[in-house]
Amino acid sequence: MQEIFVYQIPCIIPCMNIPDDIVTEMELRRSTGERGTRKLVAYQGIVYDLTDCPKWRGDLHEQLHFPGQDLTGELPEAPHQEEVFSRPCVKIVGKLQSTQR
């Protein structure tokens, strides 16, 4: 009898409900914390609110990243991985509107 192995890939970010709300690229770019706006970033098509995160209190995170941006291409160079999006201060806002046609 042949054994069957089932491998589970660990999920770094706990399975969370992603709201159906769509955030446009323009809305993302305007969400920098200025004039009372929330501080939003996108990563792999998901938009996160980092307003309440201590390391995002200033205008520039770790002297590298500004809020209001898609950080998908920048995370591989960061000293952390995507698990930072599972911290209690991070809130999932919705999905980034796809610009592909």
C-alpha cells in the first residue's frame, strides 16, 4: 500500500476576512495621514490601515516607506516579512482596484 503525504503550507498571515470594499489607486495615494486621513498601504492587492501602528506614527516608516503606496515590490528588501500585516494594530480595509484591463 502506498502512503500519501499531505503537506500544509503554513499561513504566515492568519486567515482574515477581507472586506469587499474596493480602494482605488487614487484613494490609496491620498491616504497618507495628512489632513486627518488614515494611513493606508497595499500589499499583494490587499489594502491595510496602519494608522494605529507605532512604527508608522511619523510620515516615513523606518526612513524607507511612505504611507499611501503599494509596498508589494518593496517588502522583499525589508528586514521583516508579510507577518507584519498580522499585528493587532493593522486593519484590513479591502482590495486594491486592479488597473489591468
